[in-house]
Amino acid sequence: MNSPFIQLLVLIFLLWCAALSVPASVAAERQQDTPFSRETLLELARGLAGQKYHPPKASLPQALKDLDYDAFRALRFRPDRQIWAEQRRGFTLDLLPPGFLYQAPVEINLVEDGQVVPIAFEPELFDSSQTGVDLSGLSGLFFSGFRVRYPLNRPDVMDEFLVFQGASYLRAVGRGQLYGLSARGLSVATGAAEGEEFPRFSRFWIERPSANATHLVVHALLESPSVVGAYRFDITPGVDTMMETEVSLFPRRELHTVGIAPQTSMFLFDAANRSRFDDFRSAVHDSGGLQMIAGNGERIFRPLANPVRLQVSSFQDTNPKGFGLVQRQRGFDAYQDAEARYEKRPSLWVEPLGDWGPGAVELVEIPTRTEYNDNVVVLWRPKEPLQAGTAYAYRYRLHWSDYPPDDIPLARVAGTRIGAGSVAGARLFVVDFEGGGNGSPALELSSSAGAISRVNRLSLDSANRFRVSFEFDPGDSDVAELRLMLTLDEQPWAETWLYRWSR
């Protein structure tokens, strides 16, 4: 077996693997000839849903569990091992190691010519020199996810624009943006008293793109004690990064509090609650508001809050046209943070494809004193529980962009400010709208509790803004829902402004 001929064959094999920019352990698995398609994934998910859930058994070495945030970030995938780097396929992949918070194993496969090509973990894929951990001395290691690169901002630079890592979380950016909020594959019991369950993407199948491709297809299997899911993401990066998403869910039990197309973000403060934070910055948040287009076409904007106590808001609807957490303030002066650059964080818009039926867009807001905790969740909750033994399908498009793709010429909420009113206990609200064209709109303002007074409106011509101010006296109420509509000739002149005030 040590003849020069055999050694030459081995050398040729290793050089071939390197030319493909794929770990040798991947190429060694090619002979398995396991077919893959969307149909095989659906069959797998359906079969697993009829079985008892088995949590992951892999045990992570303590040295990796003990890594802190900075040390884990220093555990880097080697650039010369990026998958497809030398094939000019438009995209490259980085594999992500386990450690820190990411302790569950994730199986990653490529799909080439309809066949599964598993990727096995190799310590040599990672540079651990800055962590003090010798990966080569550890056993039973696995991946925790992957990131994707594409020439998003310059044709000669492969920018990271997408990452799948942790439970069913994924993050993406469009051109010129920085990572901010996250999408999730599914949520179960978010905000519920019994505690949240976190389904996870346990296996991925990534289709090899064609030469100089501009889109990438990723398949994923989602698993939890309550549900199994089969996902397909058709991803197109660009000025706006879009993901055509197909979801098939197979509940293991009846699901009363499931969340479809969930997303999570951070909101600390802005001009509405600025007085609670001793901070040099003007605002601190990854997202500033919830934007919606209801099934009847009404356009709604709800500024986010950082409440004193957890609060859940439910917006009943049928067949929503779109919803998402948005970052409308896109200038540096809105935040004054030269490091975090919150003005570069993306908005994330969910565009349902097909009818979703009755349900509600649900907004969960959790108190926080720090910008390092995601404390806002938005999701679609179907009206009827999902039943065990039944398959459910959802299709939607995710838009990672500066603004949601909605060009209806209505005035938009440009800012909400709150301060002390003219009498003890009253609060002064100032709501600015931008755009909307000419005319003097009629005003409809209401509150579910307390009293409204001193209503004024003013056109700020130099800024193309229309301002509405009013005082709200809550009296003995602890919570009140406020609603402001502007109409012209009995037609909407602006999107509807909603706000939940709470003590």
C-alpha cells in the first residue's frame, strides 16, 4: 500500500479536494449516493413527527463550553477552506464551530447533482490559536451553523451577508447594512406562562449553486418536542436581500401558541422614553416600530416600547398583506453612535404568499435595561390551534431592507415624542408624519381609557412634515390603547398610528 503509484493517487485525490475548496472529509463521503429533494425532506419530517422527540446527545467538551463571547469569536474558520471559493459559484460558505452558547450539534450537507454530500467536522478547519483551546485534542466535535458570503457591496470582496446559528435563528443584511434583528424558523409559546420552547434547525442541505449564481437554495429540518418542520429558503442577496420561504409543519401535539415567521429585535429607548436612560445617545434600538398592512389594506404603524412590565399586544386580522419590525430613522444623527451604527440596521418585512386565514400579528415587548438583550418579538399566530397528525404549509417572502417594499403614497409616521403635560399626571404626545401630499387632513383620535385634550395640528412645510400633538391624562388607568387616523375626503391620508401607554 506504500508504493509510489498509490502515493501518487493519494496526492492527486488530496489536490483535487483542495481545488474544490471542500474539506477532504466531504469528498470522501461522495460515494454514498444518497438522493435529496424537497419531497425527501417532507417525507423525513412527516416520519419524525410520528416518533418521540429525542434531544441531541452530543456532549461538548468543557473547554468549549467555557469560552466567553470574545474567545468564541476568536475561534475562526480558515479562509482558505471556504467551500466553493475557487469555483466561481457566486457564493462561499464558512462553517461555524461549537462553543459558548452554541452547544447543540448541527448537521450540514451539500447537495450536488441531486445527491447528498455530508460535511464532517475537522479541527484543521478552524484557527483556535487566539482561544487557548487545542481543537485537535478534543473529540466528538460538530458544527453549530454556517455563514454565507457574496460580493454584496463590491465585486472583488466576498461579504458575509447571512448566518444560520442557534436554535432556528438566522440573520441577514442587504447592501450597506450591518447585522441587527433576527428571523426565526418558528416560535412556540413565546410570552406564555408555561415558558417558551425553542425549536432548532438540526440539519441543513445546501444546494451547490451554478457558476456565477445570484441566488442560493438552503433546506433545513426543524425539530422540537412539539413539532417537526421542513424549510426551503431561496435566497437572493442585493440592495434588498430576499428569501422565498416554504414551510411545512408537522405538529407532534396540539399547538395553541405557535408563531409563524417570527422575528426578534432590540429596543432600549428613543424620544418616547428617553428620560428613563442616562445616555449620551439620541436613541438605541435595532428596530423602532412594527409596521403592518392588514388584510383589508389598512396601513398601521406601532412605535415600539421598552415597558416596565412584559406586555403582549395582539392585532387581529385575516390574510395579512405584510408585517415586520422596521428601522425608519436612517441617519447618524438619529442615534449618535459611532460604533453600533444603528442607522445601518435592516428592517425585516414578512410578505405572506397566499392566504394565511384568520389570526393575529402578535407583538411581545420585554423590559430591559441593556442594549445587549433582544427584548421584542413579532410573529403571526393562527387563530385555530395546529393539530397533531395534520400538515400545515406556509409560504412567505422575507425582505431585509432599509424600508419595506410598500410604495403607497400615504404619509408615514416619522417620529413619536412623549413628555410632561400641562397638569400633574398628564403626558404630552407629539406625533410627526412625513409625506402625504397636499391638503388638510381630518383627524380621528381616540383612547381606550383616560382623557384626551389640547389637540393641535401643524404643517411643518420646510420638512414636508405634518405634526399632531395632544395631551393624555390616564386618570386611574394603568394601560391605554391610543389610536390616531388622518383622512382626506374620507380616504386614508396617512398610515394609522397606534400606541400602548402603560405606567
